[in-house]
Amino acid sequence: MTTIIQLAQRARRAQLAGVDTRNRQRLRRAAQQALLHFSQPYRLHLGCGSIALDGWVNIDLENAFGKADLQWDLTWGIPVEDASCEFIYSEHLVEHLTAADGVALMKECRRALRPGGVLRIAMPSLEYLIRKSCCGNWRDQDWLKWPGHEFIQTRAEMMNIAFRWWGHQWLYDSEELDRRLREAGWEEITPAERGESPYPALRNLESRADSLLICEARR
């Protein structure tokens, strides 16, 4: 027998789903209007935060820094047409998604890029963290010198914070990033160095010293 409480819970879930759908529709309309100010093929900067790239469509979930051209939840996909983009770039974004949402976003990037288009991903490196935790001076990392991190006392505390803080959901090493990109349908995947690329538009984009795992995937 369905109780009154269960009926109320169902009604509340339906109400919240309706609010989410209406909000998503509103934001999609706003995104479509924002895209009218840009010409195809687009260059998308996903998870822009406080960094706006000139000539790119800067996208973020929130616009706290006033830098986003388009406010959008990327777990909903990317609000552009198929094969409408030339380049897509993200720095310190994918590790904030679950593994499943990360693969879904990689699939969306592949859909959005035209043939020959390139996705560049930059993020912290799990390989580097592991090396620092077991070998040499683990304190010699850029992020540990940020204000507010002086309390970290041990390698274990450092590793736990790297995995759990800032909304991190899934950290990658080069093997894991390659694996997830291939799950998303990418085949031509190339490791990249910070600031370097065979494509001029993708050079010198990294803004963070701890962007130590970088790759480019060509559509």
C-alpha cells in the first residue's frame, strides 16, 4: 500500500524534476542567444572560471568571476550543434566530474568537433602526486605553497586532500586519461607539454603550474 508520505515524496520529486527541466530550458535558450555573438566553427573553453580566452566561447557552471560568455552545466552536454567546433579546451575541469560524467563529456566534445578538430585537456597528474608522495620532497609542489595549505603535515594528508578537496571526483594518470578518451570514441590521442601544441590556437593556454597531465585528441 502506498502511504501518504510516499505520495508526498513522489510529488516533491516530480516538482523538483519540473523545476530542473524548466531551468535547463531557460539556460539552453540563454546559451543559444549567447552563441549568436560567435561565428562557427566555435572555440570552446570549458570550465573557464576566472580565465576568459579572447575569441573563445567561455563556458562555466557559475559566473562568479564574470568571465563566462555562457552559463551552463556541462553534465547536461554541450549546447552546440554537431561538428560546429574547431577547438575545445579545458583546464582543471574533468577531475571535478565522476568518471562516468567525464566520459560523457569527452563523447560530447567529439560530437561537437568537426573532422580534424582538436580537444585539449589539462589537469593535475596522479602520476606526479604518487611520485611526490613516495620519493623526494613531497612538499615541493606548487599547490602546497598556496595560502591556507600550511597545515598539511604528512604525505598521507597531502594525498587525501589532493583526492578530496576542491570538488575532485576522479584523478587521472596518463593511462587512465587515455583509457577514458578511448571509451568515449577517441582514437588519435597525443600527450602534450605545458604551453606547447602543433596548433597555434592551443599554445600557451595553461594558467596553472600544476597542469602537469595534458593531452590533445584529434577528431
